[in-house]
Amino acid sequence: MKKICIVGSTGYVGSHLCQYLKKDFDIIACSRKKINNSLFNQNIKHFIYGDINRHEIIDKIIKLKPNIIIYTISLNHFDSEISLTNSLHVNVAPFIYLLNKIKEKKLNTKIIYFSTMQVYGREYKKKIINENHPKKINNIYSLTHSMCEDALISQKQFFNFSILRLSNAFGAPIFPNKNVWWPVLNDICKMAKKNGVIKLQSDGSALRDFISLNNIGLFIKNLIEAKNVNNEIIHLCSGKTFSILDVAKKVSKNYFFDTPIPIKKKKSPKKKNYKFRYDNSRMKKYFSNYNFSTQKEIYQFLSKI
């Protein structure tokens, strides 16, 4: 059975991957602190606890010789913007050390690195954005992810890797107390269920692509099992674009509720938003059973929170 190390195993995406993949693989869960949750810990093969910036933590990962390392660690978008120095320390430095150790030990370990669509910036003039679209770095969050991407690509002769540019993940968190409610669709669902009203912090015209944690987990499983996967960048997204207001209306009218939830939005100066779509044809090569139903996924989310 393949050994899969999930770095950031108690984070929003990482914790879901632990639970999704442990049925089929030997999971090495690497996190900053121990989680006292027997259900979460059940059937996980190995645990590694400690600050990933401590070299001995990465050395422990290397010693176990995992077949695949899934790297999900990063400050979120807001925390990354506070300090460039700290963001480089957290988002980049440990990843570079990990690459150096894999190279030094000549391990045949595949790396799945979670990056972000933000490396393209936020304003698109093209209608379809594929993986060859030029980067436009305009914040620290995207900068640090771009640096990690480039570290892999510049040494592709030494590594087997997949870089996953994630759009906007949504879904019920494994650990509800974690800071996981700032993503816009999570926040909208929580407001609708807990408060009975959706209050948007804008006019709702901004455009986003959303993909559920369930679909992320299924894709990763397929990617792990795929053969002859070349080093490549892959869009991890639904391939569908919605405005924030569109999404709020979908939540408002979801069949989870007996009657539509009222929506309040702010008035903002009119700004033209160019309609775009992320191309996910590469993703679909490993995801033939991909089926994105917005209302079904939202219903499942609302049922769990």
C-alpha cells in the first residue's frame, strides 16, 4: 500500500484529505500540534508533530520514505499579507528544505503541491484561462506560492511533481473551530443557516470559481492512482464561474431551506468584471467521474454545519 504524507494534516484541505484517503492508503499525518480526536486519528499509520520550520520534522518525513508528499501548508491570504518576512518563513522556507532533502537522499518521492489561482492576478482580459496563462503576481500570498512552483519547475530533472492551482475550496471543515469560515461560500452558507439572512460585504459582482472538498479528495485519489503522470501544472477547479451574488442566490434558494433566505448587499461603484472561465481539461484527464452539482454540494455543506 502506498505511503502518503500529508503536510498540514490538520488544516482545512489537509484534514479532509487525511479522512478521504486513509481508507485506501497508509497515511503519514504531519501537523504542528497533536489532535486529540479519536475519530480523526483512527486508521492513520504515522503521526509527525511539530513546527515544519524545524529541520528535524522534515527529517522525520524523509526517514519514512513516503511514496507521495502532499504539501498543503501556507498562511491564508489575509495572514500572508501582514508580513513578507513571516510569509517567506512559513510558506516557502520549509518547502525548499524539503526539496533539498529529497534531492540529497535521492528519493523517488512524488510531490503534490497545492498552489493557488491567485498567481494569475484577479483581472483577466481573456475569456478562458489555461495553465499556460502568464502569471501576474500582485500580493504576497501569490508571490510565495509562485516561488514554490518555480523551485519545483527549475529542478524538474530531480523531482516527480504535480502543481495544483486551486480555485476556491468550500465544504464543511473537519475541525469547525479552525479559521475556515473566511472563504466566501463557507461564510455565505454559515450566515444563511445560523442567522437566516445573507449579508454580502460588497455588491456581489466579483467572479469566482468554486470546487468542493469532496471533489478535491476524489481528484487527489485519482491522481495518486494514475500511471505515467508527467510533471505538470493542473487547474483544480470546477470550470464554472459565478458572481458572489449568483452564489448567494443559489444558497438562498437551496432545497435545504423551506423558504428563500433574504440577501442584503452593499452598493458599490459599478466596475466592469470580465467574464472568464478556468480551463480544467487537464484535471479531467484524471477525473473521468467528475460531476459538479452546485446545489447538491451546497445542500451537503448546509447539512453538516
